[in-house]
Amino acid sequence: MLVTCVHVYVKKDRVADFIAATVKNHEASTAEPGNMRFDVLQSRDDPTRFLLYEAYESEEAALAHKRTEHYLSWKGEVADWMETPRAGVPYDVISPTDRERW
């Protein structure tokens, strides 16, 4: 399993737009083969700060996500709304090892 945590800082005046676009991307992403989880999180302390938690069964499934029409559309739509460039950090899952726990 591969998990990527994407840290996003959005311009204050684009937060609502970012949420709408990202929820749409989330809905399509969770329907992808190999997707195990795709969470969209907003900081309680700073509403311009988001974390996208993406879990895929394999690196191949995660790479396939980045070639989907909905991801490419989202990426282009939100690009100018970023306060700073988004940063994705990939992680290997150590625990839990049982997929049923997800």
C-alpha cells in the first residue's frame, strides 16, 4: 500500500472554490480501481490549510490516479488558488497490515 499526504495552502479568497473542486476530485478518486482511501481534511486552526490523505493498493494504482481526467482537471483548476505549491509526501504503511482495518 502507498499513502501520500498532500499539504496544500490555499489563498483565503479561494477556500470555498478549492473545497468544491477537491470534493469533486475526491468523489471520482474513491471510485478508482486500487483506491483505498481519499480524505480531504481542513485545519481547524487555519482554514486555508488542507491535507489530502490518499491511500492506494500499489504504486501503480497511485500513478494511474495521476493520469485520470478528473485529477488532471482538478490540478489545472486549483493551480492558481495555491498560496504556496502543494507538496505531496509518499509513505509506506507499516501498520495496520490488514486491509480490512481500513
